[in-house]
Amino acid sequence: MKEKFADIIVDISHEKVDRAFQYRIPDKLAEELEIGMCVQVPFGKGNKLIKGYVVGLSEVCNYDPQKIKEIRALVQKGVGVEDRQMALAAWIRKNYGGTLIQALKTVLPVKQTVKGKEYKTVVLKAGREEAIALLGESKRMKGRAARVRLLEELLQEEELPYDLVTGKLMVSPAVIQGLARTGVVKVESTDIYRNPVKKMDSKDEKMKLSPQQESIVTQICGEYDAGMRKTYLLHGVTGSGKTEVYIRLIEEVVKRGKQAIVLIPEIALTYQTLKRFYKHFGERVSVLNSTLSQGEKYDQCQRAKQGEIDVIIGPRSALFTPFPNLGLIVMDEEHEGSYKSENTPKYHAREVAVTLAERTGSVLVLGSATPSLEAYYRAQNGEYGIFKMKERVAGGTLPTVYTEDLREELKQGNRTIFSRRLQELLADRLEKGQQSMLFINRRGLAGFVSCRACGEVIKCPHCDVSLSEHRGGRLICHYCGYERAMVSKCPSCGSKYVSGFKAGTQQIEEKLLQMYPGIRVLRMDADTTKNKGSYEKILEAFGNGEADVLVGTQMIVKGHDFPNVTLVGVLAADMSLSVGDYRAAERTFQLITQAAGRAGRGEQPGEVVIQTYQPEHYAIIHAANQDYEAFYEEELAYRDLMQYPPVVHMMAVQVYAAVEEEGLRVAKELAKEAEKLGKNNQGFPLQIIGPAPAGIGKINDIYRFVFYVKHPAYELLVETKDCLEAYLHARDTRRLNIQFDFNPINGL
Ligand code: ADP
Ligand code: ZN
Ligand code: ZN
């Protein structure tokens, strides 16, 4: 029997987006009506006809059947921005799971009234001479200190933020008013969106593109004008001029009356980068970031919709900016994990960008120095166009890289966390007054066990990923659930030095202070960056030369240029190499390559020390040689052998339960169900792995289990997801929560 009732959302950009109204489906529409379609419905007391979107279908009427209203008509597939957003939400729900409401909330900025926030400034109106005279006069008078402070500041900077004046400068509004009355200053107010940097005269700012940059821009524009719509991958080392290419492409697209979305990981949205975009696009560019309130984000979207801006820059969520005529999507640092949403729907911005580009007739440009296996694989298959930019445009040499074998250090009696080479180079830098960065690529799941004498890591015999140490001394594989007792001796060399790997930024800092008395150390990790603005403050202090060494987690390797840094130490490359998931090698390669790129950005050449127990590991060797292609070849062979993405697709099914036994039982049931489905599907059985307890098996008293389903065809995984959802729906699962994660980025 066909469904007779439809749940309809009537205003999709409102905060009450989760309030759906039920309507009867007229017979004439029964066949064609689908979730996501736009319909016309009578609404309210006057039965005014308005547009609504179908978000659910059912056979049951939840309302008085006598009073329920009927859908009037199907609105012809519109081309409006809202229809497109709605369709995109439906696509996201289908491909990543979760509810349509969750998908809508992802795609649509929620309407919230923002108080008309004003941005006020105090501007010097009097001439300089007059101001100087007044300053002198005020200085001679008693009780004019505030006026003196203000005039002194205004003589340096003719326009000052009002808040700064009344706040930090401690000048009362009365004093400002007094000066305003005599025409010395004026209080001006603009809306909050005024950009901090005025558009520069492009004549003198524009640099000449290198022949390679020129040819990339010409080719992409040529293909665009010839009606081709493609995805391109710019594989270019840091400093090779990718950002300049993006800027020129945006200019070309804007010339053609289109708009552009630029995705940049939040952490790389630096003042320097933004200034470059402001210089080119002035008031026509806007930035989305996490410090904006919901209301402010909504307003940015309104501006985009109304054609007030051409370019938006922001993290993942900027993808959903409702431009009426999108022409280009740029995704810088395409390999970044932050492009994957951690909340349901767990979408990947790259995949959504591909779909969005297709639907809007836009071009997608991905950029990275260390492309994700996914992107490079598709470029190799001819799905994406690819450009390689191997040299830094502004010159500069690549650093010298040393790989230090920590097993050897132990053998030589060095029990510290610093290899002898690193100690020596650190001392040298201290003497020369140059700066160093020490980096520990610690990740949440580094519970692996290894031998400090021979480097052997205890791995799962089935999955070739490291086992993780759990409570009670068990070693567990987070993919298949394989379990064994903790080892007391190394299975390879018999040494007793087997243990979990533990080292933190704080220990490193303490060690440095001990070994180099008087050394100035700054530390950047989750602890020291808790407060708003602390991240920037640490970077600024380091940039100003207030410390000799910056110690930190992967946060410190992103994007920032410190010309005085000539030494970078990767203290324990193994930390990320042996995390129990299949992306461990890829992540390690990326992190080391990025970290190495931090050394020698200025005049002085740089050196990099990579410390590891596994110097023979291909991720380490190729990162030390800065050889992406060689790494890709070996990594792909491993993914192929073990059947991991991108060679196949992999769906993680996560079961969250308050009662451990129940969680495990349901996970097993679901896995069995998936297996049945797989068998019915002739030819290509689904591969099921697990269930196993998740890496962090229990959070806030909720137990977590996970199993994996693998198959080369993504659609089959989507089908499996739908079937599992339906299976659960038919049962009492109120005490459980199930989530799906397609091609997961982070271990669970
Ligand atoms: P990437 O985005 O690949 O790191 P950028 O576009 O930021 O590279 O360029 C690196 C540096 O080189 C920047 O300081 C930039 O201003 C400069 N640059 C880029 N293109 C050119 C060019 N054609 N001529 C001179 N300098 C350039
Ligand atoms: Zn050993
Ligand atoms: Zn396993």
C-alpha cells in the first residue's frame, strides 16, 4: 500500500525547522511524491497557499482525519537556492544516514534575529596641526589626562574602534562627546560586516604569475568556457603558489558573473591569508568562522543570497552558503581531517563539494601538498584533472632531514626523549639565537604497545593495524575484535622493554628546562589553548621571538610562517604511525611532511630531525625524502591488499548503549543482518568485520561497539544502511543509539 500522509516543513530556514506538519496526499500525487519534493500547501487559519518540503511519508495519520488538510499541488522542480539546498540535504541524508532534520540543520543556516550590532569608531576630524596644538594645550591643563591619551592615539592611528577607546584606553563617552562637539573627533558607525582591510588598488598589488601558475589558470578557464565542468587537484608543495592560483580563478569566475566558495580549515584561516583575499575582493568577500554566532552566520548567508558578496571563505560549513550563481568551489588543504563532520550526518565536505559542483555547474579545485589517498586515487583514475607544482615560487630550499633511530639511542644508553643529534642541534640553535619547534604527533587513540629495543609493534594478525591496550591488560583490535593477553616479552627479539608509548608535551617542556637551563619554552596543546584567543597569543609570542622553542601537538605544524625557525624535531613519529586504524601511515606521512615544511622558511636553511623506532617504515622514509608519489604507490598497494578505502568503501556502524551486553548483542544482530543482505546480493558479497568494542570503549557510561561493512560499490553500503535502519525501526531500541560513518577518517 502506498503512503497516504506526508510530513511537511513549511519554512526551511527557520529555527523551528524541526516542526513538521502532516498533510494528506491526494490520489493524483500518490505515485510521484517523494521525500525532498517541494509542494504547495494551505496553511494557517486563512489557508493561505505556501511552499513546503516533504520530509517524511507514512500510512498513519497522527492528526484528526476529519481535519487534516491536503497537499494542493507539486511545485515544478524549481531552480531557487532553497530548492537546491533542500535537495542537497536529502542527498546528504541518503548518503550519510541520520534524519532529514539533522541533514537540514547541517545545510541551512538557522534564522535567528541578531540585534543590529553596530561597529563604532572614533575618527580624528581636525587637521594634524590643530590636533597637535590641542594636545599641547591639554597637557598643560589639569584633569585632561583622558583627552591627552585619546589625542595621542589618534595622531598615530586616525580611526580607532570605539570599544577600544572606552575600554582599554579608559576614555569616557563624555570626553569623546566633548571633543566631538567642537569638531575635533567624530563617532562613526558602520555595520558589523565592514572588512578590516580595505581593497587595495589592484594595479600595483597584482604580481605576475609564474608560467606554471599562468598555464593552470588558463587551462581551467579555457575548459570552463568550453563548457567543461571538472574537479581539479593542485598537488603543490607549501609555498608553490596555490593560493595565488585560487585568487586568479576566483577573479575569472566573478568576471563571469558567478560566485565562489573557498574552504580553508579553520586553523589555517590566518590573518595573512585573509588579508590577501581582502586585498583582492574588498567588500565583496566575507568570512565565516566559529566565532560568529548563529545569527551572524545567518546574516552572512542572506548577504550571499542577495548578491552582496561574491566570495565566502570558511571551514566545512561555508560549503552551504546559498549563492544564487555558484561558479567555483576551492578546497585548500583537501586532505585535512576537519573536512569530515564528526556529528551525524557524518559527511565529508569533499564528497558534498563534488555533488554541489555537479548540481550547480561549478568547477571544484582541490589543493594540497599531501593529497588524501582518495583524491590522488581519483586523479590517477582520470576522474580529476591534476596539476603538480613542485617548486616554491618565492625560491628557498627544502630542509635537510635526519631520521634518528630510537632503538640505537637506547642501545647507546640514551634514555632521554631527545636523540643525540637533536640535543646537539638544539644547543647549536640556542647559541645562534635561532628558533626551534618540537612536535609530538599525539592522537587520541595511541594505545599501542611496542618494543623499545627492536621497534616491533604488536599488531592484529587479521587487519594489520596495531592492537590497543585496554583495561585489564588485554590487547584488542578495533576493527575485528581480535583479543590477546598483554605481552611481557617482545615476540620478535625477546626484550623486556615492551610497553605502551607515553610521552606528552608537558614532559617535553620539563625535560627541556632541565637540560638547557635558561631556555625559553612555549607550549601549545589542548591544555594551553583552552581559552579564546590563547592559540593566537602563543603563536604571536613565538613569532615575536619571545621563546627559543615551541613545543606542541599537531596544532603547531599548520600554515604559520616563522622565518627564524631553522630546526624542527618530530619527537616520536611512531605516535601516529601505530594508531590502530588504516589511515595511520597516511596521517604520519602528512604530519611529517608538514612539520618538515616549517623549517627554513626564511633566509637560513632548515634542518629536520625525525625520531622513530621504525626508521624502515615506508611512511617515514618517503616523508624524509619528501616523495609523495613513492609514498602513494606503497600505501595504495597496502590498501589494495587489505581492502581498505579508497580501493573499497567502508561503512562503520556504531552502536551506543547504556548496558554493555545489550550493545554487544545488538551490534552482533546487526552485523548478522548485514551479512544476510550481503549474501542475497549475488556476485559481490559484502565483507563484514567485527563487531568490536570501539577504541574508547566507554564514554560517560555509554558503551560503544562498532562493526565495519566493506564493498567497492558505495550504493550497496547505502542500501545496507537503509536496511539496518529499517530493521532497528521495527524493534524496541529506545535505549540504543546507532550511527553510521562512511569511510571514517578517525578511529573510533
Ligand atoms: P601556497 O598556497 O601553495 O602555499 P602561495 O600562493 O601562498 O602558495 O605563495 C607562496 C608565497 O609566494 C606567497 O608569499 C605569495 O605571495 C608568493 N607568490 C605566489 N605567487 C607568486 C608569483 N607569481 N610571483 C611572486 N611571488 C608569488
Ligand atoms: Zn623487540
Ligand atoms: Zn583485527
